[in-house]
Amino acid sequence: MDFSATPIRPVRLGNMAAAAERRPDGTTIIRSIETLGPYPRAIVDALKSWAHKTPDAVLIADRQADGWREWSFGQVLAAIPPLAQALLDAGLSAERPLMIISGNEVEHFLLGMAAIWVGIPYAPISPAYSLVSTAYGKLKHIAGLLTPGMVYASDGAKFAPAITSTFAADIPLVVRSNPVDGRQNHLFADLLQTPVTPAVAAAHDAITPDTVAKVLFTSGSTGLPKGVITTNRMMACNQEMIRTALAFVADEPPVLLDWMPWNHVAGGSHNTGMAIYNGGSFYIDDGQPTPARFGRTLENLKTVQPTFFTNVPKAYEFLVAAFDEHPEARRNLFARLKLLQYAGAGLSQHVFDGLDKAAREETGQHVMIITGYGSTETAPFAFTTTWAVSEAGHIGLPAAGMTVKLVPNGDKTELRMKGPNVTPGYWRDAEKTAEAFDEEGFYKIGDAVRFADPADLSKGLVFDGRVTEDFKLSTGTWVNFAAVRTSIISACAPLIRDVVLTGLDLNSIGAMIFPDMAACARHAGLPSDTDAETILAHPAVRQKFEQSLVALAQKSTGSSNHVARALLMAELPDIDKGEVTDKGSINQRAVRTHRAHLVEALYAETPGDTIILCPRKGA
């Protein structure tokens, strides 16, 4: 991209710098040389400080009818003691945490802050475990591991089947509306009227940086969810790390419009924390990056002008497609925006170019797009670029206060991390905790990286896939999972959502493609409610995938990157079978296991009509 003709919108960023030490055993230690500034013992101390400085500033808001239900810093601070007292009165403790099973809203936020205030861990759980799942297997597993002392669900009626199936009748239930029959129900509004005793102040004074603030459950690539312990220190220092890198948040309180679920660390810790820590305003976006829900995001952008906007690549894809028909949303997005950030996957070039074009048309400037990297176990901020990115997967350099270790692992370089933002382990799981750290205390995230420029550390690192996701073909040839997956998604955009790769111990790479049905329907000129089989059988859709995949095969240089066969999947991933995580990512192994008959069909000696054959050039 040519930045010479158009200026970049000014934004103050920190200086990410690091030093490397190469050991005789082949490992490399990289340390940030940026100073990590002081930070409070807990995120709620930052909330209290801003409530005294700017009591009337909006901290948190959600949609109410045609407007916003706004709570100021002062109002939030005033609500915390009675809520905290109600939690203490119910006997909640580090052994009997608070469990929140519904999504993002003001009441969820207030209960979470009240729990942290008095040292009670709370666990925000994916609503999908209650509303999408029908067996409630993950919800039951989490409840058994967590042993909650209280459960909150915004709408009791909506969550009643999951509550009745999962939780003992003597576990208190708090609802915003619609109490559940046969339960110990408490209305959230009544909790706000709880008389406050000195017990709240005593419990608040007793919290320390090591007190557990949250337990965040992550699905991982296999198995049942495990609870990542998040301490006060992790949350507080992580925000100071963010401020060190994204220095502009200290100049002006940030404004965020964000949909990311609070059971996920990006939405519930990184993004809400930016508002709390920097005196900012967090507007809860009730839209989602899906065809059915993205219209809400566009509506919300007509009333909110964010200064920092972070999202998943799919949401940016929807934005670019909608800009022409929604000029007010485009205008408001870029009006005050300092920075765009993405994470979770690579940003397709056409989306990158579309965002840049829209920014230039609205502002006459490029708005910098950066990316970052981290995990639930790192609170999550661990790496970022503070310069515009041009390569998918570029994660930048480690945050201030962090040390990372690069370990040779086969033909890859494994990343391990240490710092005050790293979890002490997993909730009530000593075995998984021990497995997660090496002999020097570095957290083994399981990802691989490479240097953007081996001769220049300042250029940062590039994500190089999972250490364990690469596989060998029957010929002994290694397949770089991340590279092949990215190439398929780029080739088939925008008609594709994700892909599962096959080929372990087989002769060639295969692809089980999960299409974006809405995009496919639009491409074929079909109504949006057309069934999946009809959409995928449409000649225009079939032809587009065939052309894209054959063109990709023609560029392949060998069996390590040649996708030889593909199958379009009409059936969505099944959360009850573990095929999709609550974050929407595909569990590759689970899909291959539960759809073994389709893998067999993919490699049949005489392929059926549904199989797309992708010959290499000259074949």
C-alpha cells in the first residue's frame, strides 16, 4: 500500500523495543526494554479513582429502546457496595464464586465489579452453553468445577431450561426479569437496595494483587473448557501494558463501541478494562458480525463515535460491504477514530483496502490499522505492533514487562511467555497447570512464531500457526496448517467462513469448507432464507468455489501446499459435539472425528459429484 500520497492520521503510540539473547541450546530470550509503569492493585481501584475525578462521565452504556442506558463512573461506584453486600450475605467466597450465564449488559458489568470489589471471583460463561446447546454438557462441566454460590441470568425465562437442568435448586438465582419457578429468585433491582455494612469495606481492604478476580473458561482445541485464573494483578498490569503501547489512551478518555462477549478475555477484560482504566466510555454493541445481527452495529454507529475500534476480521468485512449504503455509520466510525485494531485471524487484503479507502474518503487521511496477540492466559495483551501492518499474522513485539522464550520445535519455533500478566494456572486443575509451564516458569501457549526479519528484531514477530496443528502426509511431507488455511480463506473470500484441513497420513491435502451461506446466497441471487443445500448446489456458487480452488491449486509448489480436493459443508459446526468453540472458532479435530464419513468420501478412489477436484498445473 502506498502511504506517500496521503498522510496518516496522527496518533501517539509507545515505542515497542526489545533485546534478544541467544542461548547455546538454540533458544532465544526476548525481553521488552520498555519500562512498565506503576499500576493499582486491582482494576476496581482505577474505577474508584476516576469516579472521584470525573463522576459524571459515562462509563458503561447499553441499548434501551431507541437510545442508550448510560451509567456514569459515580453511579457505578455507588451501586457497587450494596451489590457487594448482597454477594457477601449470600455466602459467596473464593470457594463459592459468582457465575454469570447471560451476555453483555449493565447489570452483568455491575455484578462483576462488585464481586472483584470484595474479593469474590466471578465467572462469565458463554450464553451459547445455555441457549445453543441442548445437552448443556459444557455448562454442567463448568458448574461442577466452579461450585458457584450464586447464578445470574438476565432473563430467567430465556435461561430456565439450562438453569433447571444444571443447577441445584438451593443455589440462589439472580435475574433482571422473569424469575424461574421453583427457584430461590432475587431480582437484580432488589440487590441494589441491600443495606451496606462494614463487612464490604473490610473485604475490599483485604483484596491484594494476587486475589482471583475472574475465572475465564476457554474451550481450547480439544476437550472440555478449563478455567483460566485471572488475578487482580493480571488485569491491572495488562491495562498499564496497553497504555504503554497505545499511549494515546492516556491523552483523552477512549470511547469504545464493542460487541465482543465478556466470557471472552478480549471483550470482558481488554476492552472494558480500557474504559475503566483510562476514564473512558464503553458502549455495548448489541450487534454481531452475522448477517442477521450486523444491522444493529450499523445503527449503533449512527449515535456513537469511537476513538478506538477493535474487532474480528469478519466484522470489518461486513463493515466494508455496508459502507456505501450506510454513509452515516461510516462517517461516525472515522470521525474521531485514532486507531483500528484486529485480532483472531488474518485480515483479507480486499477488506484492508476497503477500510483504508473509506478512511481516506471520510477524513483525507489513512487511519492506522494494527494487530496484536495474546490469550486468555495472558490477560490477554502480550504483543502488539505500534506501526501499520502489511503482513497477515504480524504480531509485533512483547509488551512492557514481558519476557518471551523462542524454542526450536521441529521445523518451527515455539513461543513461550512470562510476565506479571500471565495466569498462575487453571482453576482446580493442578495437572493442566503443571503441563502449561516449562521448567523456567514460561507459559507454553502452543503457538509458533518467526521473525519478520531475522536480521532486525525491531520488525517484530509473525504468527506461524499452532505447533501441534501441522501434520505430515503419507509421503512424510509436512503441511503448514496456518499457511494453507489462510490461502484457502483468501482464495475463496468472501464466500467462506472457515475450513477444516484433512490429510494426516494420507496422500494429499483436503479441505472441508464451511461457506458463508448469506454471502453465497447473495452471489447466486437467492433469497437469504434459502436452505443450505439449495444454495450450495447453485451453479454460480459451485463454479465460484471451483474456480477459486483450482486457481489456488495452479499456484501450488508441491504436495505441502496443494489442496487437491474440497467439500462444501451444508451442516454448520455443532457446539454440543465440540465442533465449534464459544468464540466461534473451529475445532479441527472434533470436526474430522464427528464427520469421519465425509473425510472418507473426500478421499474416495472414485469421488462423488459433491467433491471439488483441484488439479495442479500440468496435472
